[in-house]
Amino acid sequence: MADVVKVITLIGSSPESFAKAADAAVQEAAKTLRGITGAHVVSMSAKVESDRITEYRTTVDVAFALER
């Protein structure tokens, strides 16, 4: 039988970096999901105030195995 994986899209944010924003999304997903198998960063953006980046944002597809 083939494995079935579900994918959800989350937006993570961090004041430090895009990598930490992506990690924040995965860590938040891990609070309620088991069996996370991968994450794909779909896009990155940033909030800018006074000519400085104040928040990094990533849109992340998180994949996890469906339980039966």
C-alpha cells in the first residue's frame, strides 16, 4: 500500500532571519502534528520599518504522514 502524505501551508515569522522564520513554522506545526516528513519554503518576505527589516516571514509547506 502506498503512503499518503498531507501538506499544510503555514507562515512563520522571526525578527532574526528567514531560516528562523521557517523553523518557527515547523516547530509550531510539531505542537499538534505527528510524523512531519518535510518542509518546503514556498516564499519569503519581510516587513520593513524605517528602512530596516523588522520581521522575516516565510511561507512553508509542511508535509506529514496520515495516520490510519
